[in-house]
Amino acid sequence: MITLFLTAALVAAPTPKPATNTKCPVMGEQVNPAKSPKVVVRGQEYFLCCKGCDKKLQTDPDKYLEKDGTPKNAKK
């Protein structure tokens, strides 16, 4: 029964939108899509400059992201 529940939960989980940012939302450093770590916040993936930025972004996304999910340090 537990296996069935877990399987259903995995199938029902939405696929996050792929990362498109070129700068780390936390530190503002350039990211390399082929090598940079990623994190999912609010259903959107973000590339990061280092692993330490994941907790900062997950803990306080409003500090780094606009309401629409755009990183605040993105070019306007």
C-alpha cells in the first residue's frame, strides 16, 4: 500500500520549468548550464554558482526572486 502511495505521489508531482538564468540569483555570478548546480524553487529550476546558494534561495526566495520567479539580479 505504501509503495502504491509513493508511486502515485511521484507521478502526480509536476515537472519543474527548466532553468534559463545566466547569473546565480543569490550571488550574481555567471553560471555554466553544463556544470552549475540546480535547485527547484516554486516549481522553477535555477542554476546556481555554488552548492551553498541552494539553501539561501530555498530559505528566502522573496529576497532573490521577483513575484513572477525572475531573479531580481536579472537584466531588465
